[in-house]
Amino acid sequence: MSKMIFVNLPVADVAKATSFYQAIGCVHDTSFCKGPEAAMLTWSDTITFMLLSHQHFASFIAKEIPDAHKSCQVLLALSRDSREQVDEITEAALAAGGRETRDPQDHGFMYGRAFEDLDGHIFEPMWMDVEAAMAAMNQQTEAA
């Protein structure tokens, strides 16, 4: 089995969250999650978002579920193949009810934006020219 990541997210409304994630390019997979408490949305062959109602999410943890609109524990960076794809996913998120959390960041070799989903989880779609990024890092190291 390939190494995979399942990003489990507590959401206020599984159906609305499912629609949001479909709008940004995820595919709803009903093979494991059936019913109103959870939804499985595939981002890639190795990354899946598990959208869980607060009650269902709480059954897996002994901690309080924080309000992601008020606090942040993780930033979920999503690589894209181009600057245009960064803009496309961000615009799709905004059209589906998401909120842009900062101005775009353009470093020449790297471009990124950031948005919140309906529940306040922050995503950072980004594109990077790896060779140009490595060259820039090497120049900084040599200058130091």
C-alpha cells in the first residue's frame, strides 16, 4: 500500500462542506463513508479529506475541538502545477463560500494564495519552480 494521508477535519455541516470540497476539485468517494456524519473527499491518489461532523470527530479524540475561525493549528499547503491553477482553486473556493485570508504572495519562483473553507480551516495553494527556488536558496547561503 502506498503511503497516504487522511486529513480529518471537523465540520459544522457535512453536506455543505462536501459541496465546498467538490467545488475546489475533490471527488466525493462514498465507498467508506455513508450517512450524514462523515464524507470522504479524494484530492489525489495519496491525499484524502475526511469531513466529520463535530460529534463524530469528537468520538476519536479526548481534546476540545477548537473553533478554526478563531484559532489555527495547521496550514494545509496544496501544490499546483501553475500559477493559473493556484488562482483557479482559490477563485473556486471563494465562489463556494470560502474566504481569502491574505494577499497573494509572489516570489518569482514561488506563488501562493490562501483561503479558509466554510469551517475556517486554512489552505495555501502554491506553485513553485523547484530549480529556481533551489538556485535562490543557494545564492542566499553563499551571500551569508
